[in-house]
Amino acid sequence: LYSQEGANNPVNPSTLVRDYFKWNLQYAQIPVLIHFQDKKAFNFGAGFSYSRMVGEQLYASGEPQPPISICSGKIPGTDLIDPEFLCLKKSDYGIVADANYLPFSHLAINVRYAWSIAPMGYYGGSNFINRSMHNNLLSFRLMWIFGN
């Protein structure tokens, strides 16, 4: 799958973030799921996914920013890193759950939730343990199924 993910933050005077930012991330994903078929029109699945980042762009106050540095492994001493520190990992590993409804023979309506089980990057201003960042993705798809 090809997935476009990201985040944005509007200007909010009550937080430390004073500038609007928008972050676009592009991933090539390989999900592996086991599905349970319930009757003829529903199926449910769960599994894992591997995602590889193929592109990213960060905008601050509407202006494109330089590419984010790539990090590998766990960052040592994350409780002491600079609040401005930011790096991304090229690979993301996640768990996936999804459900399909097939109202007609070749049409499927899909809802899928995915969450990173390992950090996809680190940000010094993050409130998560070890200053880590995780992807959370809720997607809705309309699919046409070819074949029988």
C-alpha cells in the first residue's frame, strides 16, 4: 500500500508551539493480516505491518523546511536531549486491525486502524516516554475486488 500520513498544529497561544506546522509523510507499506470471515458480508482482520518512509516534508508557518535528519536505533539519554531535536526512522513497524463490509459482490467498504509499536522518530519536545513519536492511523477505504 501507499500511505500519506502526517500531522498539523494550528497556532495556539496557550502552548509552547507558536507557529503553525504541517507535516506530510509518505510510506510504502506491507500489511500482513489474518482475516475471519463472518457470514458472507463481513470480515475482520488483525496483524502487523512494515512501512518504509519514501518521502517527508515539514512546513512551518507555511514555509517548507529542510529535510528532517534520519535516526537509527534508540537515541541515548532521551531525557536530556535538546527540545528542538527531531529525527525520523526510515522504517516503521505497527499493529493493524481492520474490518470489511461487502454490500455487493465486488464492492467492499473498509475501516483500518494502525499503530506504531516501535518509535518512528524522536522529538525533544515530545511528552511521550523517551521523547518518541508514534504513528496512529485511522483510514476508510472503498475497494473494488477483481475476480470471482
